[in-house]
Amino acid sequence: MEFVTALEDLQTGASCPICLDYLKDPVTINCGHNFCLSCISISWKDLNDTFPCPFCRHCFPERKFTSNPQLGNLIEIAKLLQVRRSKRKRKEEKLICEKHNQVLTFFCQKDLEVLCPQCSFSTDHRNHYIWPIEKAAPHHRKRLENCIEPWKERIEQVEKVIMMQTRKSLELKKKVEYRREEIKTWQLLIPGSSLSPTLGVEFTFFKYGYGTPGWLIQLGI
């Protein structure tokens, strides 16, 4: 298990952050990050005054990188020892920029867009706060959770009220059914039952001086 983990770490270090493939003609720029010669050349193609690292975004005043043959040898070893994992599968795990065919590794806070390294340096996002997706994702996930939590509490409160009202409604329905059965019994036992249930009961109560029952008034019968 430790060997597999170490091997995956080796493969990650031997991969270009731009194309996600094994480094081809690896070069190292001043910040220490490594790229394919062709990838970094394309990334810096239209830049003149400043040259940012596509990975850490540190800027340099000149277009400068150094060939890294030792890393090239390490990559050949990683290829021989690689775990079965196709290039296509590795790319499917990452979102790719349709315009530049680079991995979407950055997030524009102002425009709320995921960007590839080359897009992040375009004029469309100049002076915007750009940060890595792996840092932006947990931040916005936390904000979303904080927004959802109050609504979850409100929903729970509403559900409790609905349950309470439903229970009260069922109790009232049972009371009404009980009173109706009681009225039918009065109709059979007391004179005046030929009248309607309500009038029959009221007639009987008035006849014997009991007045109108309070529960009839409360139920509006």
C-alpha cells in the first residue's frame, strides 16, 4: 500500500500541471515548478512584460526556464513502474478548458468562473482575485452550508407546526364524530327525535330546563 502511494506521488511529480501528461522535454522555471517545454512556451506565448508561473502564479520579469534532464530520467522510471491508469482516464478526472486544452485549476472570485492557467492571465480577468480551485472549493462549500443551515431550521419549524395542526385537526374530527353519535343516541332515547339532530337535542334540553349544552355552542352545531 505504501509502495502504491509512493508511486502515485512519483507520477504526480512527473506530470505537467498544464496538460496532466508525463512531462515532455521538462523545464524548470525560477519558482521551481516543472512543465513541458511546449506547454510553458504556449502559456507564455502572448506575454511580453511579465511571465507568471501557471501553477503558483508567481511572476517573473523575463521569459526564462532551464532544461531538467535529471527529471526526464525520473519520468522514464515512473513510466516503467506506473500503475494501470490511462492518460484518458486521468484527463476525465479533471475539467479541461475547451479553448486552451489545459486543466481548469483556478477560480475567479469576481466572475465565479473556473479557469485554466492561460485564461487566468487574460485581459478578461485582469486585476481579479484568482486563486486555486482546491482552496476556493472548501471556502465556497462552507459559505453554502452557512446559507443552507438557517433554511433547514426554518423548514424543521414549519414541519413541526404542520404536524401539530394535523394532530389538532384529527382530534377535532374525532370529537365531531363522537358528538354526532351522541346526538343519534339522544334522538332514539328522548322525545323530539323526529326533529333534526341539532333541533332535537336543543328541544330536549330546553324542555327539561337544561338550556343549550355548552359543547353544542363550542362546536357550532
